[in-house]
Amino acid sequence: MSSTTDSENPLQAASFRTVADCTYDWESWHAPDGRLLWVNPAVERITGYSPSECLQMADYPLPMTAPEHRDRISGILQEAKAGTTQNDVEFQVVDRNGGKHWVAVSWQPMYDQTGRHLGFRTSIRDISERRSLRDQLRLHAEHLEQLVQERTARIAQLEQHRRQMEKHAAMGQLAAGVAHEINNPLAGIRNAFELIRSGISPDHEHFELIGLIDREIDRISSIVHQMYQLYGRSRQQPQTFAVEQTIADVVTLLERTARQHQVSLNVESANSERTNVLLPEGEVKQILYNLILNAIQASPAGEVVSIRIRIVSGEVHVTVSDQGQGISADVLPQIFDPFFSTRVSSHGAGMGLGLSVSRNLIESMGGSIVVETNPGSGSHFTAIFPERIEFRADE
């Protein structure tokens, strides 16, 4: 029996060694003082260093450990010598060519049948693929989080826009109702005034008031017209026209107002040819009229209001710039609200419908109005028009 057992032990030991050498993970056996006693060939697959080279390293495995992880591995070796055990501790190794690989080490103490401490074994597994998948999952999760945040912000923006549209609709209904109620008596006032004016001679002591009354009636009529356009306006059919000519027409209409404010109007075009568009010209004219009028009213005497035309990515950008005081951050979100005006106390300031009407008109074309302002140094209102819209049926 004993001879049979003795004859089987070498074979058994060789089998164990074969199993250890053929293990896919990087296995090693350390003496109780931490010295390397044996390492399997898997170390070469991961690091490029052969087992014999590893056995010659005085401070194995630190030469193959990434510098930023060496203190950690030194601590692990001390823990392993003290008889502790741990599983799946991640760190990086540096291969012979300088490349870095993520690995995970597990260790445990070893004892013989009599309980004598034989040292400890370590098992190191290449986890580069696992780390790569983890990083991909992390990036994917971050991307999803970003998408969720963007979608949440978009939903909040749409909800705000919905509330604004509801507000505009309610205000528009009110405006249309008020305008309707004012329009009829206003027509009566104008007819009566015409009769009175025809009976007053130029040498009457109050004749100069006739022109003032006439202008004020016109102003009331203009306000009523704007209120109508804020809600329930008739839609215009698009037609082909040159933006430069339309701007020239608007400038002609506003030259008298500009002179009264002692403001100059300057038109520039970045285009070598005329900019032809297919849009409802009357609506484009009204938008530009409102923007240029606002710029005139915002500019101090002696300054220039500039109107610049550009083509940007298939869109027509008309930028109206003033030299006024700019718009403060607390007022800026309200400037497109119906009946909001920063010049409510100014003569001829109207009812604050110009920007609201203009935005409604341009958005119905698929365009927008962008505002850039610097408090103390003026504002830039850019009307962005599509170059063309399809013909639409009358409603």
C-alpha cells in the first residue's frame, strides 16, 4: 500500500503542476515572507514577462504595476503576508511594451496538512474587456441621462410655450373684442370731426388743434388695427418680392418719424444681388416697420439705427440695431407679451402690441425673432425669415 502511494505521489504532483501551469489566470505562490516561489506561464500572456524573469524580480510584481497603483499593491502584499484574504481587487499592470491593462487580484493564505503556513497564493485575471464594457455602460448611462435632461428641458420649454400661447390667445380675444367695440364709435367720431373741420376756417383761434385731433384719431385707429391683427387677422398669400425694396419702402414711411427723433436710418446688405423671397409682403413689411419704429424710439438723438440684410443657411436675416439703453435682464422675457411696453409714459408709445404682433406674424411663416441686448449699449433685433413658403388657402 505504502509503495503504491509513494509511486503515485510524483505523478499526482506533476498533474497538479500541469493544471497550475495551464490555468488561464495569472497564478503565483509566495513564501510567508512574500518572496515569489512560483508563477505560471499566464503571466507572459498578460505582461510579456516570462516566469523566469518574474522569479528574478526582487520586488515582484511592482515592476509590472502601474506607478499610480504601486502603493496599493505594496499594501496588499503586506496584508497577504499577514494571512488575510481578499477577492477581485482591481489595479493596472504595465506590459513589456508600456501598455496598460486592467486586472483584478484575489489572494488567500495556504497551509499544509499539518497546519504549517506555506505562504499565500495570488490569482490575477485580465479584466480589460470587463472594464471596457463597464466604461461603455457608464458612457451610455451618461448619454441617456443627458438625453433625459434635454428632453425634460424641452418638455418644460414646450409647456412654457403652451402657457404663453394660451395667454396670447386669451389676450387676443380680449383685444379683438375691445377693438370691435371701439371701432364703431371711432368711425362716428371721425365722421363728426370731418364735419366740424370743414366748418372751421384757417384763421380760427383754435385751428391748430384740428391737426392734433386728427393725428390722435389716427393714432387710436392704428392701435385698433394692431389689436385686430393680434387676433383673428386675415392671412395673406405669399408673393415674390425683393427684401431690399420692402425695407426701402418701410424706411420711407418712417423717415418723418426718424427726423422727429433726430435719428438716422442706415441700410446695409451683405448680398451682392437683390434678395428675392416668396412671402406675404404685407406681413413682412409690418414686422420690419414695428422693429425699425421700436429702434427709432429707443435711440437717443443724433444716433443711427442700422438695418442689415444677410443670407444665412437659406434664411433671410434682417437685423435692426439701435443705440439705446438696451433691455434689462428682468424685462427681456416680457418684451413679446401683448400690451407690454417699456415706454408706456412716452408720447405715441402705443399699447405695446408691436413686438407681439410681429412675433405672431413671423412665426406663422416658420421664422423667428432673435434679440441680443447689452444694457447701456443698445439692442439688436434679428428677424429670421424663410426664403419661401408655400401658397396657403384663404381661411
